[in-house]
Amino acid sequence: MPFADVGDVRCRPQDARIFEHGWQSWSPTGRYRWTDAPPRAATETIQILAYRPETPVPDGVFQGEGLLAIEPDGGESGVVELWSAPGPEQVPSIRVREEGGRLVVSADGPVRHHRYEGGLDRALRAWADEMARGHAPERFPAVPPMWCTWYGYWDKVTDTDVIDNLMLCEHEGVGAEMILIDDGYEAEIGDWLEGRPGFGSLRRAVDAVTEAGLRTGIWTAPFLVGHRSRIHREHPDWLVGGAYAGHMWNQELAVLDVTHPEAAEHLVNVFRTLAGMGISHFKLDYIYAGALTGRRHEDIDPIAAYRLGLELIRKGAGPDTTLHGCGAPMLPSIGLVDIMRVSPDMAPTLLPKSGDISQPSQLGARLTGAAREFLHARWWVNDPDCIILRPEVEAREEWAAHIEATGGLRGSSDPIAALDEWGLETTRRLMVPTATDPS
């Protein structure tokens, strides 16, 4: 759908502030002066992985995905003009450009216009409350803290690493009540029920966590199909035609077509099988792929296909399990996930290697995470990403302060043995349940 003008704001553009909301978990989100250069994708691949692929932003405009707000006088009067999607099922891109001394807003789909007083923070909270009505639960119970394998062991994790840190968490009083086995246990991206030989036994790791009285979580990228996978080789008819999900894990990535009956049953069976092992927390990563444009078995909108995919996962996992989104389209996920990553990945380094703050770094995680704090306990439980505080982590004191300021999920991801005295004590202090009230 082409962009059409939907409103304007008469002001001096140089005085205005613009709030851009990004498409998915990793997409930069923040408040900018009109003269700022807001973050944009550094490469075409990053545009796919971390931004909205279908609507790259032209020069000279600001763009929000389902939400864009303008403070005409920079916040001095507290007036906020806000344009947004009508709901989770339709999420237009919304742009603002300067034209004749005014700011002109356009969108490629239906939008609602809101006018708030009291400043940007109050406006965002009020808008999030309105969007939640009829879509998200009224209350979110506290989520206990966890320990995650990712930032200590990456994709080379083993079942012994899981069990060793399970024991160290208890011995050192870290307070984890759930152990999340992240990427590295699976044979290939898409082959979630087949183990990587170097990992060892998933059953052994899950049983050890269960016997210790803790919950077990597991990572998947359920809508991705790597070109090396058995699924890609044996079931090309299960893939979304023409959909390209990027390049990661040294391979090209295709997309599972959840509208294909056999692919849908496969997806349900994956999560039913994992839940049957005793796993009750499912981290669903790279799920932007489910909303990519392409030829599907059924001719439905990409956002509708994405939401169908999450419903199928819930069907397989069961109603009492926890679904934890990451790399996920934000507005389309309302009401379908319990926890949502609201920032790019953390990293041991302060700055991203590419200069693009959608990519792993402490700076990107802090900036976007703080800008989305208003969503916590309104749409889901926020996940600001993991606590990593071992000595080699740059600016670790600042990262600890950021985590402490959020109400969201607390999860340590250091090898417990790698923590020094300050890191261990600070980790213990931060490992508390999530706040149940919105900020």
C-alpha cells in the first residue's frame, strides 16, 4: 500500500522532538531532535535481521513502525501528537517529513491519531494501556529469575556446562529458579528435535534441572529453516516462497510456512515434544521471520501468518507454559507472548562492531531497552536481556545500573565460576522476580 498523508503538525521543526518506535525487538527505538540522524541499518542483511525489511527509511524522514509521536515544542508544553496502528493485526509504517515549515505525517496503512498532554512518558504509557485493552492480560504475575547459557558458552554449550552451572547457582546462592538452555543444543536451525553431537544429551540436562526443583527453558528460532537443515532438504514445500530471512550461522535462512497443514503440524509437534520432556519456558528467537512477505500455502497477510504461528506454538507447548519472544515484531505480538525482549542483544563490548545499535552491544541494549520500559506489565513482561558482569565486560557497572532500573526479567548469563567478588555479589542482588505493576 502506498504512503498517504494522514496529518500534520504546525511548528518549527528545529524545536520538535520525534519518537520513533522500531519494528521488532532489536530495532532501535528512541526520541530524537529533528536535526539528529536516527539509527538506520548498516547493511542490507541487517535491514532484514533487525529492521522492517519491506519499508527501509528514505533520507530526510523519520519513521516509526505502528507508532510515531511528535512533541511540537520539544516537550516544553507537554503536548504530544501521536499516530499509531489501530491494533496488533495491522501495523503500518508511519513517516514524518518537513514541508513548508510544518511536519507532515504519512502512513502506508490505517492509523489513529491521538493528542496527549503531560509529556512523552505519560503519553506512551496511556497509549500502551489503550492498545492493551482487549488484547493483553490485565495483570502479569511475577516471573522468577533465571540462568541462561548463551553469554557464557554461546553455541558451543554442552550438557555438562548446564549441569555444572546449575550446581554453582545453588552453591553460590545466585537465586536462579529456571535454567534456560540457549542456542547450541540443536543439530541445525530448523531441526529442533535432533541434537548436536557436541552438546551431549538434552534429556540429561533437562532431567538434572527438573530433579533440582527448577524449571527448564529452551531456545528455538521456530520460523527459521537453515539451508543445511534436514527440514530444508526434505520439505521444500513447507517453506514460504521467495522469503529470505537473512544469513546467520554461516548459511542462508528460509522461512517455515505455518499455513501449510503439514508444516503447521510439525511446528505443533516440536513444542508438544519439548513440553513433554518437562520444558515449560520457550524462548522464541528470530521470529521476525514469521512476518516476512512471501508466497504461502494460504493467501493471508504476513502479520496474520505470524500471529497464527504463535498460536500454533501455544497449542503445542500448552496453556501453562511461558512463551518468550525475541527478535519479534512488537505490536503483532501483543497478547501472544508472556515475555518480550525489548532491546537488541547485550554484548561484552560497549559499542557495536558495525556501528549499528541494532546489533549486539551494551549501548544499543541500554538505549532501546530504556525507551521501551513503558511496555512492561502492560503488553507483557519486558526482557531487557541478561545480566553479564564478569570482569572482562566493558562498563559493567553501568549495565548493572540499567538492569536494576527496569522492572523486567532478571537472568544471569555468566559462567558462575568466571565472576569475581563484585560480579557475584551484584548478580545475587539483581536476581529478583519481575515487578508486577507497570512503570
